[in-house]
Amino acid sequence: MTEAMTERREAIIQAALGLIEADPWNPPSVRKLAQAVSMSPAALYTHFRDLDDILTHVRRHLALELFEAAQRASKECDDPARIVDAVHGCVVDLILANPGVYRWMGFSHRLGTAGVAKQLAELTGDLFEVATDIGELIIETSYVTLSVVPVLAECEGVDRDLLVRFINQTQVAMANTLIDGAARAAEGLAVPENPLEM
């Protein structure tokens, strides 16, 4: 892929992000995207297979943005006891800067969770390769968590610290559910499809 094509793909992804932020409940059409980047709708298909492919790349872009921001926050934190708060604080800041995009991301599950898990596996190595299914579940649950943050932020009396605590507690609950499920499977017990039944 040439540098010009890479730049054009990135421009399309950025245009999609802008349109989604403006109207998270109605993903952009190919026609609107083409207008936003001054291309014909047919020309978009030289860069992406179809609209779902574009939106899958948008989700991957957001997931990688969150992952890289979390990595930076953990490296910059001097106090090991505060790393989780630093990472989740960074995530909250990203979400509050683009609330519409993260609402859309959380409620558009059909778009490429497996693809995001695979791409994160390439970045993180064994962490996601060991159990891609668990990786997909973590990502899916995290998307739902992230999509709730902008909604909570609009509530009176909710501040950044409360949002960080919400993400902390949600992640702990999810981790405990995964650990319980793994323990049940190891003992030969049935693992309910609905984690709330465990």
C-alpha cells in the first residue's frame, strides 16, 4: 500500500469518527463519508471493502488509541499502587473528549470484536493469544463499560474520580467473573452463558 493510500484510508477513518461523534446513533452512510473526504462513493471501495469494513477499522483505531494511552499512563505513573487509577483516568479523559464516538463503540457490538481481539493479540503477544475467546469477552464487556461513561458523565454530581472508580469496579467484577468461569471449567462444572448466573 502506498503512502498516499495509507493517508487516504486514515482520512476516511477520521471523517467517520467526526460523523459518528456528531450523530452516534446513526452511523455514517457511504455517501456522507465520501462527501466528507471529497471522494466519490465508488472511490471509497478502492480503500475498504464496504461500510462495515470502514466501521470495523474505526473500532480498531479507537481500541488501539485506548490501548496506547493506557500503556503511556502506566509507564508515566511513579507509584505502582496508583497505576490502575492512572490508566483508567486516562481512559475517562479520552472518552469525555469524544463521548459520541464511545457511545457508538459500546453499542455497536456486531462490528468486529474478533478483529479487534486479533489486532490486540499482535500488539500484546501472549496476553491475548493464550485465550482469544477471553480476549474477545474482555473487549466486548469493556466496550459496554466505556459506552456508559459518557451517559454517567451527564448526571448531576458525577465527577472524573467517580467515573474512574466506576471503571475500576467494573473491571474487577469482570475479572472475578472470568476467574470463576475458568475455575468452574477446570473442575468440570458447567459454565453458564450468562455470567450473572455464576
